[in-house]
Amino acid sequence: MNDRNDSFDAFDGETLDLILPPTLDAIRVDRVISMLTGLSRSEANAMVSAGSVSVNDKVIVKSSQVLEEGQHLVAVLPAPDTGLVDPDPSIPVDVVLDDVDFAVINKAAGQVVHPGAGQRTGTLVAGLLARFPQMQTLSDEGLSDPFRPGIVHRLDKGTSGVLVVAKTVDGLLCLRDQLATREMDRTYLGLVEGHVAEERGVVDAPIGRSTRTPTLMAVRADGRPARTGYEVLERIDKPHAVTLLRLTLDTGRTHQIRVHMSTIGHPVVNDPRYGHRRDRRLLDERFWLHSRTLSFTHPRSGERITAGAPLPQDLAALLGEKRDL
């Protein structure tokens, strides 16, 4: 789904982002939000009061503000606060590694990991619960959010590749600890705009929510620490200048790689939020970023586990000739 068309893009199940079509001209902002998301008018009003809604990059303060065709509306949607995730066996779950305590999953691009206000069904969590019903006990025992049972970390909707989920209490506590202490290694492949000059480098810059556009993250002095390492694998000239990078995360902030690469002037190819150049060979909501490998210590044996997912065909096609990545 395009993030600049007639319908809203519930990006990662958490945000609303659209250019107002003629059908929504001259309608109050709270009513527009309610119509598009199914939220009540009072919930929409609360979003405005919280500073979670902006029009043309300016945070609005009145729910009665009337919108105009062509304006850019973005809003951070509230997380669902009641109910549970219903297991859905129809949702595909690509299991890379299955263990008593955890499972490593190859997430498809376009798949939302867990429910949010913009997408309450069809998420990876619903598929996981159908395949691994024991994950529900992690929420029942208060160790996981009811909408995120067993989720240790997540990937953006447009990012493909490996992530690990917990199936037992021991697995959840151990994997969370490794993530927090940076003992879990995560490697990504990313294609970015332009030629990156340095062969390798580190972007060490704190990230917080943008004060101008609430659905975006940004480098901010008062943000949370964030550190991304990168290494040039290849510089490509045609059809336009791009660089293939291997990226590593020391931290895991929302949109971290995308924000950091954009900050140094090399946004991820086809990124609708932080980039400039679009590549129509990719779907509108698909940017060139893939979680390639994941490494962590087994919760019981202490063995070092490494799992990976091959580069998907849609991303590989943009590189041309076959590469061993």
C-alpha cells in the first residue's frame, strides 16, 4: 500500500500517514481519523490532545480543525488496550530454527509483527500462536504484553529477515537479557542511496521521536543512545549510484538503521519516510533492508547459536548478477 495515496498506511500497525484525497476534503480531523482507523471520536480527540497528530509537518492542537484536500496527515495511533490475539493458522510462519525455548523466524516484508491500533489482525503473532500455543502463557503470566507474547525484538513492516521469539519463560528472560546487554548480534544487509565514501564506520547518535512529525524518529540530543556499524560491500553505479552495506546494531531503537543512514546522507533505497529516491521495481511499502543473521547464546546449553535468512528475490533482483551474501 502506498503511504501517499487515498487510503491510510498503518505503518507497522502504529501510524496513520496519507495525503488527503478529495473525498476527505472539508472534514474535521477527529472525524477523519475515526473514519479511517475505526477508533472512536473520543480516542481521536485524545490523540490530538497528546500531540500525536500533525498536518503538513505541524502538530495540531484542535480536534475541530478542518482538513483540506492535498494536506499531509500523520498520526501516532494508540496501542490496543483490551482483548487478546486470536491464533490464526492461515498466516504463514517461516520457521528457520525451532527449539524448545525459542524459534527463529524469517519474517516476510509487509508483515506486521504484532497488533497495533492500525492493524489488529493478520499479524505474525497470530500465526505464531497458532503454531506455538505455549507462547500465550508468557502473556498469561504477565511476562509479555498481551499483544506481544514471546516477542523479544521486532522488525519494521517493510524489513524482511530473521528475528527470534521466545516460547518458554527461561527462553524469554534469557533472550531479553542478551538483547539488553548487547550479547545478541544482529547483522543486516542494506542498499543505500549514493556512494558511501568510508569503507566502514559507526553512526553513534541518540534517537527520539521527531518533534515536527510524530510518526517519524530523528536524531535528537535528548534521545536514547543508538549505535549502528556499517561496512561497504559494494558500490554500484547503474542505474544510479547506490552502496550495498553490511550493518550491525549495538542498540535497537525504532527505525534505527533507517534514521542513522538518512542522517549521514545515505538513506535506505525506497524508504518512503527517510529516503528520497524511489525504485518502482520494489513495492511501495518495501525498502531495501534485510535482517541477514542473528547470533545469541542458547538459554540452556550455553552454545552460541547463529541463524540466517537468505536475501529475498525482490531485493536480490535490484543487485543484478548473483552474489554470495
